Amino acid sequence: MQTQNAKIDVLFESSWEVCHKVGGIYTVLSTKARELKKLYGDRLVFIGPDFKEDADASTGFIERKTLLKKAASALKLPYGITLRIGRWDIPGSPIVALVGYEGVYAELNRIYGEMWKEFGVDSLHAYGDYDESCAFAIASAIAAGAIADHLKADPAKVIAHFDEWTTGMGLLYTRMTRPQTATVFTTHATSIGRSICGNGKPLYDYFTGYNGDQMARELNMESKHSLEKTAAHQADCFTTVSDVTARECRQLLDINPQVVTPNGFEPGFVPGAAKYASLRKAGRARLLRIASMLTGREWSDDTFIVATSGRNEYRNKGIDLCLDAIDSLGKSRPEKDILALVLVPAWVKEPSGGLLVDLTDEGYTRPEPDFTTHRLNNEDSDAIFRRLARLSKENASERVKTVYVPCYLDGHDGIVDISYYDLLPALDLTVFPSYYEPWGYTPLESIAFGVPTVSSDKAGFGQWVLSTFGGSASTGVEVIARTDSNYDHDVAEVASIIRRHALMPANETAALRQAAAQTAKSADWKYFIARYEEAYGEAMRRRDERLAKA
């Protein structure tokens, strides 16, 4: 395949999660940046939202006003759009443009009307984060065009890549105002597919009977779905991250992605052996001390620590199944102490007061409730909190306890105070039995750090493991089969897997950790980045066909 390197003057990629750590897309962008940078150098420009009023919200942004020929000060953008340019402090240190989009709000109704006339996008039923997403997306499209002009880029050699429905309006704005720009649109999860699952509907048993437009009306998702579907159809190249989601796009968006771009991982995030050992020791000491304070008993150094993490989607991410498996495990009276962690961000109010005192002042009064490191603003409606509250009363097992850590592990949460990647080495096993998971970065991150994991065949990552390695447990990854009718079976299977790992001899555990790390190497971005080059080439080819027909 011929490289697209020489054919591209500037490559923009716009996402709500550029320098803004809120979900899995942040991991996609931040881990693939180095490989993209190798191909395109400083012709690669990421575009993200500018949170000038909240410096902590812009993760890793280092302002450099001279970049892009001083575009930040030279450009005068419409609608009060502002621009800050710098580097992203991640492997590869790519150029980043952060756009301030507040002034676009006043233009939204007019632009929505134009989008209805031009593309049939229905913004009438919008609510929630729709307006903010569209304001940012439009601002990012305008900024990209202005930067390309400022750099005197050949219009035929500019690519604008937009991630997720939240930037779909930017793609359509680009199509309308700069038709020579080749556009790429990636959906990491369809908004309507996620909503079907989140509302407790069976996605798989009735999959071929679902109509995306009909379900959008039923679930009050019309505007987001309309925008996402239109962007997918109007993009010069439409991509998604896995064959699982490609099937979903065919059914719910009525389009087959031109290219599937699986998510890789950046090995530079994994520490060397000496640092790894230090992190494992420090992380385990901290976690076991927290557990001791919460439960009122000591946890020995050889306690088996299992965890789940990721987005707070109780059913979609299989958190419900994970908690039920741990409950089942406790009732079976295992032969070893097992500490289960739920590392899932929620609406945190504050660190648990009693626990905070215990950790800082060496005092001891068992906090209430005794299963969470932080108090929430919505404890009566948070599904994880409510389930653990019941389990803490019903499960009398002293050998199996669950601790809820409902905050972003950025190293400054007030209790754990260790970042997620620095905490991963402390774990013995991770469990991600997802019901709905377009890719699934958490199990890939886990094995990259040498921690064996459980995934599901409804996750893109799980499907990749099955197709690449045949699903052998010797890879450090066990893939369970999820359907709409085998929940109890999967609960028992996950409980059995945890017990087996907990009782595994030390030499087998060490071998499995090495195998997990080896498996992760096959998902290095250096193997997957070619799919992006394919997508860029396809976008330019289809753009040329589109313009020839105009």
C-alpha cells in the first residue's frame, strides 16, 4: 500500500477528548499520536476544546505560541472563536490547537437551519450536551480551515478527521464550506446502540429487527442519531474501531464503514522492570491499607486483588455481572483473601471523611459506609453504590470484600492518590465482562501492564483476541461469551475464573503475566496505524470522485 505521507500537507483530528481526559477516546488519541507523528511530523494537528476557566481540564497541554507560524496570534476567527496552540505532553508531543467556542452559541440556530436544508439534520429535538458539542465542532472546523489557509496548504492535500457524534457538526460544516477538504468520520460507539443497551433493551436477540431511526424516536435520541448518521453518510471515509461496531453501523446507521481502524496501545506508557516492581509494591500497600481501614481487618500482602474499571455504565460495561460474580465468590467461601476493586468514576462529592482521617492521622474509626473511598452526590441513584450497599449487608464473607473507588485516578483524588497507570501493576487480575463495548481499552491496558484479564465476545478487543489467538487462556486473556439469555452462566464463569487465578501457583501466575504482556505487543500501534493511512487514502480518493460529480 502506497503511503499517504507525501500526499498530505496538513492532517487535522478533532475530538472532545483532545487534552481532555473523560473516556476511552482520550486513550485512542494519546496512544496513537507517536505513530502518526512519525508519519506526518508537525503536519499533524489535534484540535480540542479550550477550557480557559479550568486549567485542570486541559490535560497535558503546554502552550507554544510560535507553532504553526504563530497562528494563535495571527488568525482572526469569526464568532469570537479563540485559539491557543501548543504541544500535548504525551509520547510524540504532537501539536494541539485548543479552540474557545462560546461565541458560536449565538450562531447555532442559524447553522442548524442551514444543516437541515443542506443535509436534513434534525436538531429540533436536541437537549443535554448537543448544543455544546455542536458549538465546539463548528469552531474546530472553522479553526482547521483558517490554520490550513495560514500555512498555505494545498486544499487538495488537507484532511479533517472528526471523532464521534460530538464532532459530527464540524464535519458537515467542513463539507458545506470547504468541499475540497477530504473528511474522515469515526464512530467509536453509535449513540443509538449505546442507548438501546443503556435502557435495558436486549440488543443481540433482536438485533436484526432494530431500526435506528425508529429507536431514536422511541428513546428520545433523534437529534444525536440524526447528526451521527448524516455525518457517517456524508464523510468521504467512514470508519469504526471494530468488526463488532461495523455490524452495528450497518444495522442502525444504514452504512457499512469503508475502513475498520482497531485501537492499539503505546508501549511507552509501560514502565521498566525496576519501576514496575516499585509501583506494584507501593500500589498494593496503599490499596491494602485502605481496605483495612474500610473493613476493620488486616489484609495480608498475599491478598489477591481483582479490579474492574472504565466508564460508569452499569450494564453496558458488565459491572452488574462483575459484582454478582464477586458476591457469588464470597458465598462460596474461597480459600484465599480476595479484595475486589471497582475503579469507576462517578459523581464524587468528597473523600470519605472517616477514611481520610484514618489514612492521615493513624486513627481508627471504621467509616460508614464501609465500601467506598469517596461519598457521592447521588448515592441513592448510583447503581454501583446501591448494589454494594446491599451486598455489604447481605454478604457476611470476611475473605471477599469489594471497595468502590468512584473517582478519576489522576493521582490527586485525596484517598488513593495514585494515577491509574501507576496503580495497574498492583493488580493480580482485571475483569471486563462487557455487554456492549465497541473496542475495550481497559483489558488491553491491563495486559500491556502484564495483568491478566477477562473480556467478552461482545467487545471489539475480545473479538480481536478470539480471531488472532483463538481465545486460548494462555494468552493472559479469557473471553467469555455473552448473550441476552446466559447471564447466570456468565456470573458463575467469572467467579470461577477469579477463584482459579487466586489459587494459581506463583510460577504459573508469573508465566501468565509475561504471556499477557506478550499478547499486548501484537496490538502495538505500529501494526494498526496502517489502517489510518488506508482511511486517509480512501477519503482523498472518494473526495476526488465527489468533486468530479459536482
